[in-house]
Amino acid sequence: MANRRDAEMTNRHVENGLRMLCGIGLVLAMVAGRVSAEEKTVVVAPASLEVQPAKIDLVGRRARARLSVLGRYPDERIGDLSRVAAYRVENPAVVAVTGDGRLAPRGDGQSRVQVTVGERTQSVTVQVRDFGRPHPVDFHTEVMAALSRGGCNQGACHGSPQGKNGFRLSLRGYKPELDAMTLTREIFGRRTSPSNPDESLILTKAINRLPHVGGRRFRGTEPAYGVLRQWIVEGTRVGDKPGTVARLEILPGTRSLHTSSPQLQLLARAHFADGSVRDVTHLTVFTTSDPEASSVSDDGLVEFQQTAEVAVLSRYLGEMVSVRLTYVRLDPAFTAEKRAEENYVDRFVFSKQRQLQLKAAPTASDGVYIRRVYLDVLGMLPTVEEARAYLDSKDPQKHIKLVDGLLQRREFAEFWAMKWADIMRGNRELITERGVHKLHRFLVRFFDEDRSFSDLARETLTSVGNTIENPAANFFRISRTPEEAAESMAQLFLGVRIQCAKCHNHPYESITQDDYYGLAAFFARVKLKGRVFGLDRETVYVGRDGQVKHAATGEVMKPTAFGQEAKQVTGGDVRVQLADWLARPDNRWFARSTVNRIWSNIFGRGIVEPVDDFRASNPPSNSKLLDALASEFARQGHRFKPVIRSITISQAYRLAGRSVKQSRHAADPRRYVTAARVQMLTAEQILDSISMATGVPEKFPGYPLGTRAVQLAEGAVDHNFLKSFTKPIRDVRCDCARETAPTLNQVVHLINNADILNRFDAPTGRLGRLLAANRPSAEIIETLFLATLSRRPTAKEAKLSSGHVASFKDRAEGFRDIQHALINSNEFLLRH
């Protein structure tokens, strides 16, 4: 008997083992199929096994939880084995487990759950309490979350300020008391009917049994739907003491996935103020930052379609947590390039490219580089003499010496002052014409002296006095209320959009209404006087009183910068504390957002994009690079020039604009500086470049002859060319006013603009002077190319140009054609 029992036990273990191995093989085969339908993926056994959480408490019959089973590999990447593992419960009377690791209580007590993958085994402890006691559905922590899970209270649905079809919910559930009333009291209680739960409108419309404009929100089998139905069955009870969520934990957190595992199950665990922890995965809303490269199911299963880095935002009630996930679909044919590295910029850029199986473009020619760096640093083209000298130089350090020289020029200050004036909204409607010119000169002087940007922020935010004598104070003429000042300050100096939090908590970031009105409270006592007398200036001063009230609660807010409450001051200016906080090393926005804006101005795309939308759900494309730039910025006293120097001398900056054929398993190259970004020059750059190329300056009303478009103090200049090429009128506080796509109107301006055509014939212009001096045709052709494209013509271009000139009796006509063609070429009009 004993032998027979041993044999049966042995057979049972063998059968279980075979089932387990077959199951593993089947799931891994499915995973391999997802990785590529064309390739056979080699699955590598993990070096170790990790099961989370290690201990689980299930309280009540309705409690639920799930396990995260991870395989660890030697390169620190992980694979999700939750659907591959075999689970065994020591005491089935306490807890049950499904094949994908979901746990459900069966009775009070404690049990171990054993998790096995191959030869590796781990176990977790499960404690079940109060199984026999009633645990009614909690309105605040369950029903509100279930409504969010169904998308019922999002802005495009019933969470809009006007609601939809007579049914209004608070956006993302930020006002539970309002929602309780609309759910249970309006339209004679038809939305929730405890006497006939399945006829409740929020259920029948949610599953589309009755027509619903928003379509089907639930299938009727989801746990979140079950929560809503059970709440109605129990009589739509709304408790007086809602549970407070201390924090939301997302397991397994930020990870890099193994190539054989393009999916990962996320778990959401709410930690409450009373010390209890609940699995709320079934009530959490998950979204991915890159829907093209990845997807995330309602139940938190992330699946990658290609190599990518994404942020997955998990939202439960008012808590939001973002985790970064990286997946690289291995390409055996990919060979990582070893590029020369000039500095830390190259180290982090090329390291990221190697990680994501990306290849970079070759190095740009000297002609492309000198033109690019002049336009990016000074906003203008090099002169013929400057271009010729750089092209002829054999000095291997010439690019570094060039950048060092450019950063000392006055044109640098004028160009970067224009950029900052654009986003500060310095226009004559808000601060008068004289105020615009004063502000412009103030900014030019600031950039010319290369002062600390934290000083500019301090002078701006704490400014007082006459706005003509103290131009920084124009900030408060532009942003006249405490709320407007807070919004402008956050967007300009933190790269954060807080406008959403004026009416409700931010839907995609942990920014609350308290944060919004706390920040506005710093400016509550700022006053202006002088406007009533019709003067073109006002005086900013700090009044004796002033307060900001919370829009929802009516509470008078204390000045608070994202949780940092200001010390109480008597008779002083509390704004000084805001400026101090801004420049502190632990401020996570100021330095990073500023260098990101610099990077965007040079590369045409921010490491965080858009540049003024820093949030956890909008991650940087290269966080190590961003942190390194911010560290240098802080170390160099928050000065622009050292950061711009590091960027523009780097090999990454010197890449050509030609796209490179990438591995089919590479990440999207657009985010990772694999080639120079090709984009239209700005209105000012095009007009100034035409003036420089032709040698004929533009005339602007009210400005001396020779003034460049970049030097104009105003945004709304009455100039047809600048209007056609969308020079901003400075009415918005973002970099979004310029249009980068060419229009028909712009093409007509360039081809048929009489003012431009007349420059080719001007005797004082470049071509006129060369013809008057009777210079050889070959020399004139080379000069026109250098003046327009910052390079010499190729042999083919020189031959074609010479032949064209020779075909005319008057060679001047041929040269006019060449100059006209060069100015209308993509090479001239684009930054490349």
C-alpha cells in the first residue's frame, strides 16, 4: 500500500510538474508570438524569482488582491511571470488563488501561498479577517473610484462643468458630496434604485442596455461594476467618515523589461491613514504616456508593441503615481555604435541611443555646423568672411573657439532676450509701448551680463516701484491678479501648468486646488496704482492687506509653495520666501525646466515636451541628461551661457540633419536626438538672413536703419513679412504662437515680394557692389553661396551656376537668378 501511495504521489507530482512546464512553455510561446510573429524569441531562464507583496491582509468577504511574480535577469531587467507561475495554497479554507495570481478570501485564518516557476519557489503569507462580518460598500473609497474607472466623471463626459444630458458629476470625483446628491436624489431617484437595482440608470446605461451617448462603459462583469451594483443593493449608503488615503503604491514600480517579456502586470495598493492596506487595482485608472508604443488594460496589464520608454499613470481617487517602464525588443543584428564624446551631453545622449538600439546620423559638415550654431546662438547668419575663415581653418578645436566667441557677442543677448520677451507677454496693450522697450532693454542687459537666472526670477517676482524705472515690475502689469501671477510664475519659472487646479485638482498631476490658491496667496498683497490717471506707467507696491480665498471651501489661504508653507511675516514681503524656495537645490522644477527650455530652443524639441508641462505622466525622454544639465546649471550659478556652451560644442549637437535607417526594433528616433532637427527658421531669422545675404538692411518704422528683426522690442510689429511668417504678438505665455509649417502666403512672399526682388538690383547691395567692382564670375558665385548658405558651392553647383550666368548677355541677370534661387531654397529657409 505504501509503495502504491508513493507511486501515486510520484505520478501526481510528475503530472503536476508536466502541466506546470507545459503551461510555462505555452505562455512563453504566446509571449514570443507577441514579440514578433516573424521571429523565434529565445526565452532565457531568470536568475531569481521575486513575488510581491510578501504579506497580504484580506479584510471581509469582498476583499481582493493579486500577486506580482517577477523573474530577475542578470542585467537587472525583469520578466512578468504572473500568468506562468504555478500557485498552491496551503489552507484552501482560508484563501483561493486563480491561475494568474488573483486572491480571494474563503474564511478567517492564515495561509501560505506557494509560487513556483521552474525550479524556483517562493511563498507569501495571506491573512484573512472578518470574513463573516458585513462590510458594506464605502461610497467615498469604492463608489467614487468605480465611477472614475468607468470614465463617467471625466471632463468629456458627466464631469464637465455643465454635465451631459442633465447628469453632472464632479470632475474625477473631487466633490463626493455633490455626486452623492446627484446620484441618489435627482430625477426622482431613477439613477439609483435600491428596490430594483438592475433598473438603475447608472447601471443600465453603463452597460448600454439603454441608449447611452457615451457608449458602453462596463460589460457588467467587472469588479468596478459589481461595486456600483452592490452599493445600490445595500441602499446607496453614504458614510460620514470617509477613509483617508495616505499614499498609493504601484507594484512592481519603475522597471526595465526583459526582451522576452513585453508585458507587465501592475498592482495598485492604497495605504490608508488608519494603517490598513487594500489592493485597489480593480478601482484604479491606468493610462500610458505613449499609446502608439504601448497599451494598458483596465486591469493594469501593460503591453509593449515596440521598443519604448513610457510612463504609466495610475490614479485612485485623488492619488496619482507614475511609474517608468522600459522595454527593448532585442535585435540580434543591431551593433551599438561607439561615438566620440565631447562631454557629458554626448555621454548621456549616445548611451540612451545604444540602450534603445538607435543609430545616430554622421557628423554635419563645417558649413552646416557654422550656419546652425550662428542661428541657434545669435539668431543670424555668419558673414562671408566668418564662414570662409571657419571653413578654411584646420584647428581641431575650432568649433569650441567659435562657440566661446559667439557667447560673448551682443547679438547673443538680443536674440535670447527676444525669446524671453515672447513668453513674458511683453506687448504694448498690456504694458504700453514705452514699457515694452524698457522691458526689452532690461532683458538684453540681463543676458549680456550672463547673470544668474535665479536673480531674474527674484527681481521679477519680488519687484516693486515704477514699472518704467523698474521694468521687471511689468510682470504684475501683465499678470494683474494673484491667480494670474501664480499661473505665470509656475509656467515661466517651473515649467508647470497649474491652470486646471483653479477649479479642481489637476487630473494628470498631484497638484491640488490647495496648491493653486496657496501659490496665489504669495501675491495677495501686491497692488498697482497710476493707471486711473491715463499714464503709460504704473507703480507696483505691497499693500497692508490682501488675501486669497479657496474657491471651493472659502478658506483664506496661507502662502504655500507646493507644500512649503511660508513663515509668517509682519510688515515684510512674503514673496521673498517664494524666490528663496525657487532657487533651492531641492526645488525639483526650477533648474530642470529652465535647462529644458534652453534645450528646446536649440534642438527644436524639449527633453520634456511641451516645455511648460512638467508632470509625472509626461516624463523626460532622457532623465539622466536632464538632471546633468540641471546640475551644471545650478553649479554655474544658474547662468545660461555655460549650459548653452556644453550643448553646442557636443557631438550630439553637430549631427547632420539626414535621417538614418534604424533597426526595425529601435525606439522612435524623434525623441532621442539621432539627427539634427530640421525646421523652419523664425520670421525674424528669415528676414534678417535675407538682409545679410543681399547686403540690404530692412527698414522698420520708428527704428534706425540697420536694425535687425531680432532686435525689435515689440511683438506686434506692423510689418507684412513678419506677420506672414507668424512673429508672435506676445499674447500667450508659451512657445506655441509660432507656426512651423510653411503656408502659401509665405511662399508668395518669398517668390514675388517686390521688396526682396529689389534687393538683388540695389547698387549698394552685395551683388551690386561685386558687379561694380567687376569681380570674376567664379568669385561672385562663391560669395553668394557663402553669404546665403554659409558654404562654398559644390563642383556641380559651380559648373551649373557658371553656365547659367554665361547664357545671358548681361551676367547680372544670371546672378540675380542664382541669388533668388538660393534664398528660396530649403537649405536657406530651414534650420538643419
